Amino acid sequence: MDKNKAMKEFKKYEQMRMEMYEFLESFIPKDKNGALDFSKAKDIPAKEIYDQWFKLDYQARKIRGIAINCLGLKDE
């Protein structure tokens, strides 16, 4: 895989990661110090959180394969 395609996949992962945080933060407000305040968290719909996590995990596994191939490592 060429560098541009690999970078596109890395950027896609970073975007998905940020979307995951935004999704979680829409259910878990932050306190005045910017820390997540779980005592005020709303119920998170299990299917939606799983769908978000699965997409993020899939992208991470793609990147893992890219890194292994680019570095010439054996998949362990």
C-alpha cells in the first residue's frame, strides 16, 4: 500500500475516534473542570454504542494490518 492510501486510513481512524468521543460526550456531560461527570450521565443506547465501537475497531484492525505490512512484521 502506498503512503497516501495508508495516511488516508490513519486519518479515517482519527476521525472515527473523535466521533466516538463526541457520541459518548453527548450522553456524559463534563463538569466545570472539563472532566466527564458520570454521575449526570444519561442512558446510552446499547446498539448505537456497539455500532460506533465496531466501526472504530474495524478501522483499527485495518490500520494494524497496514502497519504490519509496511514494517515487514509477521502477524502474530
